Amino acid sequence: MKAIGLTVETPGIRVVDLPSPAIERETQVKIRVAEVGIDGTDKNLVQHHLVDVEEGESHLVLGHEAWGVVSDVGKSVKNFRVGDPVIPTVRRGCGICAACLNFQSDYCYTGLYKERGIHKLHGFLSEEVVDEEAYLVPLPKDQALIAVWIEPLSIVEKALDQLRLVQQRMPSWCPHPTHAWDAPDWGGCKRAIVIGAGPLGFLATVMLRLQDVETYVVEIVDPDTTRVRMIERVGAKHLDGRAFSPEELVRGVGRIDLVFEASGASKLAIEFIPYLPRNAVYVMTGVPRAGGVTVPVNADLMLRQMVRHNLAVIGSVNSNASHFARALEDVRVIRKRFGTVLEDGITHRFLFGSAEQAFAVLQDPNSLKVVLDVLERPAVNLHAHS
Ligand code: BGC
Ligand code: ZN
């Protein structure tokens, strides 16, 4: 069985030949992987040769944004049958802490969790994978063609949840009761800045626009690029991060209710904090892996503004099965409102063997979601209704 990953010894992407994984427990499911999306996390692992494996392992199979078709099931598997399309979640809990025991390993307290394709466990860039039923989410057939968006969308779902929970600390400034942070129409009258127009920034923008949030996206690319066109298609405005400082950007937008950081550009992310208006909430989702950017900060200004402006800066990582399920529900609403943006946001597809080219394209501002087709013809009728 072919898989794509990193070896401990030599930097760079490798195609590895591995034995097909076997079902070892009655609760496990075997999956024929169909497609895997790649993102900044994968790029970082490759670029910085971060091969985070268990003792004695020589390689890490990459890939954490996947869907596939069930090819075999253990005896006690209840919710999946051979032929069902599925999406695997990423994190596997520590099994000890309150969060992990409550199906919220995204909040693991011990840090002893593992993540498929990232941290200590092989990922999904492989022809077949085996996993526990509990870590799989059923995929409606009519969403298979955009299913690689579900994992990153689950990250956005969680981050937006956190941000809304935090903002329930204060009365809404607008007079509309239906725009309260805990109301279904919370986005009305709100204004947001999204930092980054890559895949995650795009999804955050789509979700904010779905809520009618007036959305400005800061990105350091030319206006005439796919990334900018895609955020404009859902009614957001592009702000060129090269032309203005964070201070100027914030002043230009005026009242801001929330900031969603989706760039992993730590310098830019930090520089926004002292300029945020009163009662704003800032959620950060980028995970810079290299660990080396040092910036001078006016610490007095930062502390003063955070306190005087009641600022809330929160980090949000990973997601759990409930966020995946909600992402699948929201896809229906996204389709109704914005047509084929998710389909069109998958800008590049490569055959499984062309991983190098796929990774090279990630930098291109004319790329958004880049996909590797593991299975050339998935054994599921994609056009059938679920
Ligand atoms: C993944 C998350 C993961 C995070 C940190 C992201 O790219 O989408 O599931 O928790 O990286 O490893
Ligand atoms: Zn835990």
C-alpha cells in the first residue's frame, strides 16, 4: 500500500510502501481513502522536517483532512457499513483527562493526546486507514466532492463558538435582541477583521458572511488573485496588509466586534492587539511551528489597551466530532446562500503520486484548497442524494 509521509532520517516528502493496516479491534473500521486536502500545517511539517513519531518509528504518514469509503468493519461497529462515505477526525484523546473522557479532546488537559498526520500517529495520506468507529463522522454522499473542507471548517466552527461564548460576557451594543451573541442571528450589525485569506481565512470569511457580519480580510496579496476573488464572492472586502499598518487597518475599518486570525503570521497577529477597540474579541488559530520570530512590543501600550478596552484574546485549536457534524450541516446553508464557493475553492487536484507539486502550489495566492486524489475513482456515486 502506498502512503506519503516524512522519514525521520531525510528531509522531504517520500512515497512509502507500507503493509495495509488491519482491523485489530471489533470497534474498528477500515477505510479506502478517497481524497486528502493539504494545508499550512502539512507544509510546516515538511518545510521544517518535523517528524513527530513514537519511539522507534521511522516515518510519519502525513494528511489530516480526508474522506474515504468504508471497506471493512469490525464485529461491533454499529453506525457504518461497507460502502459508506466517512470523514475521520484528527485528534485522539489522552484517555485520562475530563475533556478527553467527555469527547472533547480538543480541550485535552494533559497534552498527552495524539493527532493523526501531525503528532505521533500516522495520517490519512495513504491508500487505506483503520480507525475506531468513535472517531469517524458519516459523510452525506452529496458532500463528498467538498468533503476535504470539513476538517478545516470544523476548526472555524470551534473558534467561532469560543468567540461567541466569550462575548456573552457583555450586553450587545446594538438595539436588536436577535443580534445577541447567543442568538441564532448573532452576526447582524457586527463587523469583523479576518487576518489571512488562505483556506482557513476563506472559511472563516464564509461563515461570518453567512451570519451577515460585515467582513474585512487582511491579506498580503494582489487584488487580482483567486484568494481575494473568493472572499469578495461572499461579500467580504480585501484590505492589503502591505499598504497599511495594523493600526491604520483598524482605524480604517472603525468599529470592530471581532478579529479572526487565520494566517499563522505571528508578527502581524500580535501587532493588532494594542489597536483593537473596546470590548473586542480576538480569536487566534494559526500554529507557527518554526518558533523563531521575535518582535519588539510596546508592552505598556499592549497591557494598557488590553485592560482599558476589556479585550479578550483567545487561542483555539483543533475540533471534536460535534464540530465536524455542525460543519456538515453548515455546508447545506453555505450552498444555499453562496452556491458553489466550496466546490470552486478547491483550486487544485493532484494525483496521489504528485505530492511535491501539490505542496509547491500551497504558496500560490491563486490556490486555495489543494487536494491529493488518493483514489482516482471513488467507489461511491457522488451524485446520488443521501
Ligand atoms: C489541524 C488541527 C490540529 C492543529 C494542531 C491543524 O492544522 O487542523 O486539527 O489540532 O493543526 O496540530
Ligand atoms: Zn486529555
